[in-house]
Amino acid sequence: MPMDLPQPIAGYVEANARLDIDGMLQPFQRDAVFIDNGKHFEGQAAIRQLFEEEVIPVKAIFAPDTVREEDGDVVVEGPAHGDFPGSPLRFTYRFTLVEDAITTLEVTV
């Protein structure tokens, strides 16, 4: 991966490229929050369900092309492609990291 992403984010992106749910969950704290276009998923079980129901079936793979720090968060942008209407779509992922783990991830189109 050409970009210099913090390890938890790089791990998430690499696992997403393989559509590996366990690998995608690994960098998240147990009580992490995933906000997907305004819908909140709290805890790893809810995030796993989101991945199982909305990411894996449409083979949604995020390919970041920019990264910046903003207000203490890491903001990563890029297209996601898969078997969904409008693919590829450009997404913004805002990660909050604490002690090398993702505590919050907010995804917007």
C-alpha cells in the first residue's frame, strides 16, 4: 500500500481488500462505534453484523487515495467499488484512534 496509514487503519484496509471480516474487526476496540452514513453500530458484534449484511454481500472494497489528520482524527478518502448501485463511489472514512485501536469510524459518501 503506497500511503503511510497508521497500523490499525492499514490493517482494516488490507483486510477489507480480502473481504476478511475477522481481519476487518481486529483493529477495533471491543466497544468501538461505527457510524455508516448516520446509522450507529456499537460494539464488535454490531459491527460484524454490518460487515456480514452490507459489505461482504456486495463485495464493497475501499481503496484509499488520500489521508490527512484533522482535529485529532485520521481522515482517509477514496473510492469503494463492488456490486452496488453507483459503484465506484467516493467515501470519506474518519477514524478516531486510541492506543493503536480504532474507537470510532465514521463513513460518509
